[in-house]
Amino acid sequence: MSDYLIAPSLLSADFARLGEEATHVLNAGSDMLHLDVMDNHYVPNLTIGPLVCEALRKYGIKAPIDVHLMAHPVDRLIVDFAKAGASYITFHPECSEHVDRSLDLIRKHGCKAGLALNPATTLHCLEYVIDKIDLILVMSVNPGFSGQQFIPSTLEKLKQARELITQSGRDIRLAIDGGIKTDNILEVANAGADMFIAGSAIFMQPDYAKVIKNMRQELQKVK
């Protein structure tokens, strides 16, 4: 697949200048923005709510916004983020009492629907809802904090997820989140990922465009 997407995670951006940071990283060559929503309940951190997504839209951000809900319960947040301007809404199956219903709710509100899988979460829950999924997000760290190290066993999980997508015959994005950087993006892409969420690898560097360019150069080497 040649249409790889790079989605910087704003969790690592300067929150005092979030609109500027979002504009800067998009101008640097990224495809979309990733918002990590944490509730200090499902994960041990507290981040942002729908008002931040809405504020980015009001600021003038037109690019797709991928909202990753690490919160329980999710249904109310799905509705609120859809109204706030989300493009994708992804949640963890552990955070919904009825995964099928929550996926329907996302699509009903005009967004693309995704499921996020923690390192120890199996792929089995995807099998019966694959027809309602636009995005599978494989976590390569345990969710909650940026700057963690990539978990190597994720590579095999990506391969299995890619096979499941191929068998389904559907147009489903396979995203990876956690510890993604220039020196491992090629290996991750070769395992099947086509959407790369990177936070500190981009925002902790002085030149966003250089990092993104280097990532794309690595992706050109995919077998």
C-alpha cells in the first residue's frame, strides 16, 4: 500500500499553543491529527475533552482529526466528539458494554469508526464487527502516557490484523500507536501498518518537517 498516513499525536504538542502546533505540523507534511482522550479512570492520565476538538476546528483546522477515546463509558463522548468535529472516533472494546452499538453510534453521527487494541487485547473481538470498522488501532505501548518504548510483539499482531483485513475485503486502515519513530517505522510498515501515530518523535524535535520527511523516506523502502 502506498497511501501511508502520518498522524501526529497532539498529546506531545505544546498545549499553550495548540492551534499553532496543529497548523505547524500539518504544514510540515502530516496528513491528519490524532487526539488522545484520557479519563484518569480507564487509563492513568487525564487529558482533553470535546471542547479542544471544537476549538481546533474554530481555529481553522480543516484536516481530519482522529479521536482516540481512552475513557469509560464511551457513548456520550462519541456523540460529543462527533458534534465537535471529529473525523474518526476510535475506542477500546473494554470501554463499551455493547461494542456493536457503539460502532453504530459513531457511524450514525457521520464519523468513521475504529477499535483500539491494547498490547494484551486479542484480535477476536474484531471478527464479528469487521463490517462496521473503518480503522483498527493496534497499541504498541500500554495507553496512558507518551514517550514509551515500542513493544516488539506488536509486529506479529500487526501481521495478523493485516491478514484479517485482507480476508474481509474491506477498506480498513491499520494504525499503530506507541513508540513510533524514524528508525522503526519501516519495520512496522512491513508488518502491515498503513497509518502511523507519532507524538514525541515529532514534537520533541526542532524541525517537524525534517522528521516527517525522514519517515516518508523510510516508507518508500517498504517491501
